[in-house]
Amino acid sequence: MYILNVISHFSSAHKLEGYEGDCRKLHGHNWKVRMAVICKDTDKIGLSIDFGELKQQLDELLSKFDHTFLNDLEWFNECNPTSENIARILFLELSKKVNKESCRVSEIEVWESERSSVIYYE
């Protein structure tokens, strides 16, 4: 088994409804995202999946989050744009694009700061 990781980033603003601390106010983050993909085997030249393909899928999705007010995105109509919910949504959306017989998204890690991250996996 192989685990491939690609990392990207986006910048956005959000606020957390119902939260009692400072994060209830409008504020922004420079988010970092790591996508881990687990693959069973490699092809005849030794690749399990092309890093370029993974990076393209991740960047394409993150472009929908970049320089936005996350609360306005449809994904967050029913939930707060917390790090946890962002990681879950990215996991589900990327799984639709990346998963195939021999490879699948195994986890998404989202950092909202240099010292705080969350990992979502199923």
C-alpha cells in the first residue's frame, strides 16, 4: 500500500454562528490543506497515481473556497464553516473525483493556523 500526499492552500473569511468566543466575529485564515490518497499498487512504470492529477483536483476544488466568505457557500447552508466541516466537505467532494478501484482519498487535513489542524477520514 502507498499513501500519497499533496498540499495546497486557500485564503478566506468566515464567522461561526452560535459560538461564544471571538470566532463569532468575521475573521479570516490562510488555510493549508493536505489530501492523502491510499493506493494498493503501482502501474508498470511504478506510479500509483500521478501527483499532478491529485494536485489539479485539489486546487480545482479549493479555488471555489479561495477569497470567499465561506458562510455564503452552499456547502455551509446547514452548518458552520469550521475546520472540521471544511475537512469533511473536501473529503467527500474529492472522493467523488479521485476514488477508483486501486486508489481512494484516505484523509484530508485542514490547518487554520500553523499550530491548529483537523483530520477527517472515513
